[in-house]
Amino acid sequence: MSKSNREPTTDWREARRRSAREAIVGAAWDLVHEEGLAALSLRDLAGRAGITTPTVYAYFDSKNAIYDAMFGRAATEFADWMTQPQEAAEPTAVLVSHARRFVEFCTSDVARYQLLFQRTIPNFEPSAESYEPAVRALDTARAYLALAEVTQPKHLDLWTALINGLVDQQVSNDPGGERWTRLLEEAVAMFLAHARTAPAVQGPRSKPRDRGARR
Amino acid sequence: MSKSNREPTTDWREARRRSAREAIVGAAWDLVHEEGLAALSLRDLAGRAGITTPTVYAYFDSKNAIYDAMFGRAATEFADWMTQPQEAAEPTAVLVSHARRFVEFCTSDVARYQLLFQRTIPNFEPSAESYEPAVRALDTARAYLALAEVTQPKHLDLWTALINGLVDQQVSNDPGGERWTRLLEEAVAMFLAHARTAPAVQGPRSKPRDRGARR
DNA sequence: GTCTATAGCTGGATAGAC
DNA sequence: GTCTATCCAGCTATAGAC
């Protein structure tokens, strides 16, 4: 950051350093894919990366810093994957495709899903920079929903709950299967039938409705 | 089990033994509520229970056996809570109340939710006996859905995904708040509007539809 | 930057006296 | 059954030579 380019050599070194960091993060993901997210240890990581434990500390301040770098890579993959251009044009098809991408992203790598979307590592919270790409992806969902005439914030929340609920049940109760993910198109249809017909904004009505009709 | 009542003293001892086990499990839950589910250690547990580590092994074979006992207690609480008699009679109201109970159960104790419904403890899987009460609760949901004329198995799956998705988003992204749980009644209405009008069974149609309409 | 060596700690689990 | 004492394995992290 500070004292950036007094010499051009600085860039080489920075590049090599970043490359080495990336290699360590890659080894960390390899290990986690085989042993599970919670089974990451610096010993194993160093062995996998062909270095020793102290060398790891030459690139990362702590174990949580490694988790953060892993989170950052996963978040970037997520944003890239979710913002790829859509083939379909019709809003419903776009939403189905978008949700399908999310499902595939999550179910194809459960450890990545756990790190990104569940808070399962004790004492770890992603830094703001690592988190930023995930926000971008959520903006895409918001835009696609708007194309389908779904604009209320609460409906974006309902959307994320619905799609994420399918994924969560899938990975928790039928890992590797499709018991819940096959319901995705039906779920999107259900959601759109509801959100499209809902009143655009909670108007200045005195009460939402009479209580008898709700219960 | 075997050699049960050769002496009446046996019952006393069994009762005291079970009582001591329950006390340890209670201390384990206290500790987990304060430190987090993954932070359970036998040292801390023994200290909390006023005993020493070896004594814990007089009642449980391993740490996972303690998790299993914790799981069993949580599953029983869950079944008791979810099968309490309903005040409402109208099917929709019953379903809303049932789902509300689920949400309250989960959000009121996140550690319990994690142990029961997410697989976050490595190398731990609940025994069949500990798991049994949870199945009973799911049967209740099935029955309530049937009262609302929702009988297809896939709709039970969609139901669990939807309600659990709300809970998951709530505890993951807005712990202590109500950003997602407040959408529960709307979610139930959305679900019923869909599941009630859906054809009862996937008929012997040749193709779901022409492909152009889908994408 | 990378290594050897190790500190310092915490974990689950056990031996053996009482 | 309960204790004291301890084992042994694993972990993160650091010191210091090169």
C-alpha cells in the first residue's frame, strides 16, 4: 500500500508473493475438500503446500487470515459464477437459471457453501473486502427479480430464504442427491405467482386487513 | 436392561445414575449456550458440573456420547414443543401456528438448532434412538398439511425447505432480529396458494410442456 | 524467506489409589 | 464412583540459525 513503486522490482516481488499466497490458499482448499472445513490444520496445510509451518506465517498472520483468504476466493468464484451472462431473455427463465446456478454452486462444493453461507468456524468472520463480491451477486439477484416485476425488499428476502432453504435441506438431509433441488422450478413458479400479484407497496391503509381473514 | 430387578436397590441406583447423567447433560447445554456448540470440552464440562474429567467417563463412553445425549434431549424438547395441542382449528391457522412454533424453537436457541438440524460437529451422527422424536414431529407437520389438503410428498419437502430457509437466513444473517421470521405468514400463504391448487398427482401427460415455453 | 526446533497450550482419554 | 496425576496427541505460533 504505502511506498508503492520506488523500484520496479517491487512489482515482481509483490507478484511473486501474491502467487505464493494463492498457492497456499489453493492447497488449503484441496485439503478442506478432502478432510472437511473444520479439519484444516496448519501442519497439514504446510505439508500439502510443500513448505513448513513457519513459512505459512510468512504469508498469513494467523489461521483465520487463511480462512479469510479462502473466503475471498470463494466469494469471487461466487460472484463470477452468478453474474455470467444469461442466455435466456424471458424474466422467469432468467430467474430459474439464476437460482439453478446458485444451487449448482452450493451443492457442487459443500465445504465452500459452509464457509460462505453458514457460520460454522468459531471466531472467524470474513473481512469486509472478502465479503464484497458476495454483495455484488446479491445485487444481480435483485436486478433479475426487478425484471420479473418483483421489487419489494421483503420479496428479495423471501426469495433468498426459499432458494437457500432448498439448498440447505439438500446438503443437510440428502447430500449428493436431488430430493430438494429438483423442486427448484416449482419453487420459482410458486414464488413468482405470489410476488407478482402482491400489492406493489404497503399502502397507507389503516390496517393490513381484518384479522378474521388472516387466521 | 439385563438382570433388571433382582433387588429393588437396582432401581434406586439406576435412577440415581440417570439423574447424574441428566445433570451432566444439563451442564453441557449450559456451557454450549455460553461458549458455542463447538467449544464443548470435557475439562470445562467437568468443571461446570462440579466433578472431574474421569468422572464424566463413568457416565459417558466418549465425547460424542455426550453430544448424542444432548441431541436426545433436544429432540425430545422439539417433539414436545411441536406436538402441543393447537388452539386454532382452521387448517391455515394451524399451519401458521405450527410453523411459528418451529421458528421460535430454532431462533430461541441457535446452538440447539445447529446440533439438531445442521451437521456441524465433525464425526458425530445421532443414534437412531436420539433421532426418533424428531421424526414424530415431522409426522405432525405431515398431518397438519393433510388437513390443509396438501398431501403430495414433494410438497412436504417444499414446506420444510421454505420454513427452514426462513430460519436459516434469520439465524445466519440477522441473529436476534426478525427480518426473515416476520415473513412467515406471507410465506405460508404463498405456499398454500400454490400447493392447494397444484394437481394432485403428476398425470400421465406425455411431456411437461413444450420446451419453448419454459426457457 | 525458509528452515529446524520447540515453546506453550488444550484436547480426549486412562491408570491406579481410595 | 470419585479422585489425583498423567499420558499422548494435536494444535497455533514463535525463536533463531541460515
